[in-house]
Amino acid sequence: MKNKKTSMTLWLLIGTYLMGLVIARQVAWQPGITMGLHWSEFIKGMVKVFPCAFVLIGLFEVWIKRETVERTMGQASGWGGFVWALLLAGTTVGGMFVTFPVAHALHAKRAKLSVIFTYVGAAAICRLPMTLFEAGYLGGRFTLVRFVVSLPLVVLSSILMGGWLERCHYRISEG
């Protein structure tokens, strides 16, 4: 019953938003029209990125063996697991829309929880396309300082969160 209620609420919100865009267009309300144009550009961008990203995620799930992920990013991986998580995060494209399915695939292949947190956190701050854009506008020194400050904090907070959740015997539901 809860899923049906949540689904109905979601469709109501989407319908209200779309109705607002139609009304904004009809009354020539410029902020609403601009919002609609930005939304359509966002959707076009996602349509370009999603198919390729999800094909790559599917290939990751099929081609990369669970034993490989367990060995390199699992419970016994040590600091190497965090290095692999940072490298994987740097190459992730498509934003957080792609990051979370990859994190789910890592979890399904038994990566350590703290390593998954490191991947998600690092993907939010050090994806290669974003880093190149930032370095071009703000300079390489700024980007380097940001990495030197933020990446250790991401790893440290991931270790703390992962360790705490493991001590609490937290399990992510499979359903």
C-alpha cells in the first residue's frame, strides 16, 4: 500500500510541475518558460548519457567477477580498496545518476561498505570531466589544493561511517 501511495504522490508532483510549465507558457511568464527550457535541456543530456552509462554498468556487472571486486575492494583489501574506489570515481561520467547504480553493483559484488562510501563521495567531487572544467576556470593550484583537502576527508569519513555501520550490523536490504 505504501508503494502505491508513494507512486501516486510522485505522479501528482510530476503532473503539477508539467501543468505549471504549460500555464507559464500560456501566460508568458518568463521564469517558468526559462525553467521549462532548462528542464528540456537536462532531459536531452540525460537521454544522451544514460544509455551508454547503463550499458557500461551492465557490462561491469557481467564481466567483472565478484571475486575480483572482493579481492580489490572487499573486506581484506586494505588501503588498496580506497585507491581503487578513488580511481573508479574519477572515471565516472554522468553524475550521481550513474554513481549510485555502480555503487549498487559494487555492493552486490561484496565491496566493503567504507570503500563504497569512498567511491560515492569521491565521485561527487573528483570526476575527471568536472575536474578538467574546474582546473580550466579556477586554475590547477586550486584544484590540487581542493583534492589534497577533500579526498582524505572523504576517505576518513567513509571509514568512520562504514566502521560504525558494520559495528551496528547494518545490512542493506536486497529487495
